[in-house]
Amino acid sequence: QVQLVESGGGSVQAGGSLRLSCAVSRRTFNSKALGWFRTAPGKEREFRAAISSSSSSDDPNTFVAASVKGRFTISKDNAKATMYLQMGRLKREGTTIYYCTARDGSSWKGLYEYWGQGARVTVSA
């Protein structure tokens, strides 16, 4: 019973910010690592960020792709069973579809096999 539902997609000007949300089924949220991928030219999916199931304010236990490091932040709200991707200083090439994902494991590192339906992001000039 893995459930991943993205929201928060939309349009933003280049250089602006946008926050994506992923509502996660409670059992998945508590036990599985979560992450964000996007579509990219020549690739089915491109990794953006990931967070381990044990993430907390004292130990975030996250990993962010080098291309967006310093601009994107991944986090979770335990009370809401929701994961977020805060995207800042967005570029036009960021216009694509972003997917919430999960894997059978607690660590962020590994194969992601469960996918949401995607959220479209449009970055204008």
C-alpha cells in the first residue's frame, strides 16, 4: 500500500521559487526512503534529491544532486506525512515534470521503485 500524491506544481519566473509537496501513505512515510526525480532530455528520470526515513531536525539525512545543490532543499513533515521539495533560483531548463518516489529501504541511497503521477513545473524567462 504505497501511495504518493504530488501537488504544488505550477508556473514561476526564472530565478523564483516553488515548493512541491508529496502526500505519502503513513506506513510508507514511516519506513521507506523518499525522493524526487524529474524528466530530462535523453533520460526517463533524473535524480534531484532524497531523504531517509529516519530524517529529523537533528539529523536530516538527505542527499541532493550536485546540479541543484544549494538551490533545492528536501524535507519532511512527520505530523502531515508529507515530503517537500523547496526549489529556489529556478532556471528555464527546470521546466519539466517532477515525480515523488519511494524505495524499499530506509536509506536514501538505492533503487527507487514506487512513483507518483508527477507535478508539472513551468519556468518562464
